[in-house]
Amino acid sequence: MFHRGQFQGLRKRISPHLVRGPQEAVDQGQEQFYDRLLAVLREPLVRNGHWQLADCVPAWEGNWTWDCFLVFAWQGPADERLLAAVNYAPNQSQCYVRLPFSDLGNAQWRLEDWIGDAIHERQGNDLQAHGLYLDEPPWRARVFAMTKREGTQ
């Protein structure tokens, strides 16, 4: 459920019966985030793909922040892949995500963040052996489309 003005970053919640509220400035960053998030939610892969909860493990011994992440993966019938990760904590957090895809090895993978601007290139053998390393600021969300790079096996 979304409240009135949430997509624009408005902070004051009003009763829906009032039909009016105080004047507030639109938060352009928040509006852009929701535009991108809603575009992801409209993707057929999110509705029809095979969903899995991904496991997170400590990035190093003694680092408790791995438990701050929620990570979900989708795989579609045409081998489309999507990975949503959220650092659901008020602190910087790190982890390795064990990806639920068994065929990552011997290929180069491109991870493009659909709700941000990040693009990463990763070796499939490393992703399969160790997982995807995440180091994210508080409350950061990422939605990575994973595509195999052309010319890799």
C-alpha cells in the first residue's frame, strides 16, 4: 500500500477524507526512485518468473551486517535473471549473496541496476564459488538485471 504523495516524496500524511493537504515540495530523487521501481514491478519476469529467496553470508568472519540484507532472485523462461537486494538497516552493511543460478561459471556477467545507475561486470566462476559481494549504505535497494556477456560460454 502506498500513501498519497509517497511517489513524490511528500512527508505529511493526511486523511483521504480531507482531499487536500499542506503544500510540500516534490522530492525529485524520491520521484525518480518510484518511477524506476514501478517500471521494474511491471516487468513480466517479476510476475511470471520463478522466484527464490537468496541466501546471504558474512563477508568476513565477525561481520554481523550480512544479516541486514534481504535478497530475492527471479529467473524467466527465456533465461532472464533479476536480483533485488535491500540493505534493510540503518548502517552500512556487507555480505556475499549466494546466487540460486547453477550455470554462472565459465562466463562473464553484466549486472545492471534498474533502479540506480550502477553497472558491474563479474566473472561467473567467482559468482558461483563465492557469491555476489555487496557493500551498501543504509536502506539502499538495488535491482540487478543479470545478463551473460556475448562471446562467453
